[in-house]
Amino acid sequence: MLSKPGPVRGRFAPSPTGPLHFGSLIAALGSFLEARAQRGEWRVRIDDIDAPRTVPGAADAILRTLEHCGLFWDGEVWYQSQRTERYQAVLEQLSRTEQVYPCTCTRRELAGYPRGADGSPLYPGHCRAGPRQPGRPYAFRLRVTNTQLTFLDAIQGAHHQSLEREAGDFVIRRADGLFTYQLAVVVDDADQGMTEVIRGSDLLDSTPRQLYLQALLGLPALRYGHLPIAVDESGGKLSKQTHAPPLDDRNLGPALWKALSFLGQQPPSGLLREPPTAILGWALVHWRLERVPVVRAQIWTR
């Protein structure tokens, strides 16, 4: 007898480096609507693992804006900064099977090496046989094999990556002791029982590394879908680092309408001046993932 599939569970995991902006709203709205369209749960997790980049009060401001948008989440909000013991346990698990090794190479030393698809230097394996500079602070890198990883993205279609050639051994704990996004996101998604991840396409090239790590840890692979990201006319991604304007909590209806349009949902023009509740009510009925443009980026205009 075949078992019934478990409930759909999606999530939104913003970094609290500033208030929510239009680029973040696209990811929040897309993940929320796709989960709700399948009668699933939607969780919120604060990606505050990189403490030096965290802005005090930003997490609360993000949660407040989500509530004003009508994007209400299920369960408690998780904070990655509270989960370092769990990440350490996973690191020790990988160490026991010799899947990780200490690396003393600095960013400056690697700056001249070729870059992978996500812009990170391709690690040349200097410390695979042992640290080149004993006595220095060291990071931990995960060994990768000459593996061609392929997965079917729910939006972008088939995606292929050779980990060894296009990513290289990657850091899972930094030399300053902070755990990296790649490790934290895999562990958190598994521990929260996520079944799908709908997020921006700037993370598409990170997905093979996460699938590889999931397999090493014996965790289930998830369904991934990568939405187009919003860029300016010069091709720069809207982000807090590029001073993307924050959303106005007092007038979120137009931003929601524009986000739906950006995602190919064609909301009626008459909704443009309606409150968020009305716009979201229409979206919950009419959301179709197959309408999302199959591109990695689109120009956003105010």
C-alpha cells in the first residue's frame, strides 16, 4: 500500500540586514502563495547566522511588514543564531566520516583564482592533505567529488552542475567560528520538515551544493523553484547592500500588486489601489506557478 505524501511546507528565510524591500517581497510572496495553493504550511525563519551583518531591530521590522502584507506564517519563527549547537553537531558528524577538513587559506590568497557561477573563488584544494599554514585560524571545507548534479527546478527547468569544476570544496564553518549559509540552510530545512523551497534565482547555483550535503547527511531532497530576481537597469540586484528602498508599511497595496505583476500573475488593474487584504485574497485564488517568467532576472521599475 502506497503511503500518502506528507503535507507541503514552504518557508521564507530573510537575512535581517535591513528592512524588507521589493526584491525580498517577491521571494516572500512567491513562497507564501505556492505553499498556500497546495493547502500547505508556510514558515518564517530569520537567517541571522552572520552576526556581523545583522542590523539591530531589522528582524522585528521584517516580521511587522509581513504581517501588514497579510503574509501570516505558521508556527514559531526560528532564528539561526539560536541553533549553533545543532550546526556544531552536524559538523562533528561530517568530521567523523572525514568529509570535511581544516583550511587556512584566506580570501586574499584565493582572490586571483577563477570564480564559480555564484562568484565565489573555485577552491584549488591547497589544504586537502593538511593545512598549508599550521597555527593559523582555520575554516572547515566540505570535500566534493567529481559529481554531475542535475535537478529539475519547478520554475527554471533542468539545472546541471559539476560540483568539482563549478563550485569546488566549499566552506561550512568559517575561520571566525561562524557557520555558513550552506550548512545552516540544509540543517534547518530538514529539522523544520520543509518539502519545498521557493526563493530567488540568485541562489539557484547554490542548490547543487545543498543537494550534495543533503545526500551526505541522509536527508530528503526538497522541491526547489527559483523566482526571477529584481534588478535595476544596469543589471544590479535589488538588495539592502545596493540601498534598495524599503517597503512602506503604511501603503503596501501597490507593492503587492507590482510583485504579482512581476511574477506574471496579471492582477486586474482595479486592484492597484485596494488594500493588501483584497489583493492577497485575489492572489490566493488565482496564483499559478507556471505563469512565473522562466528567466533569472527582470528589470524592476518603481
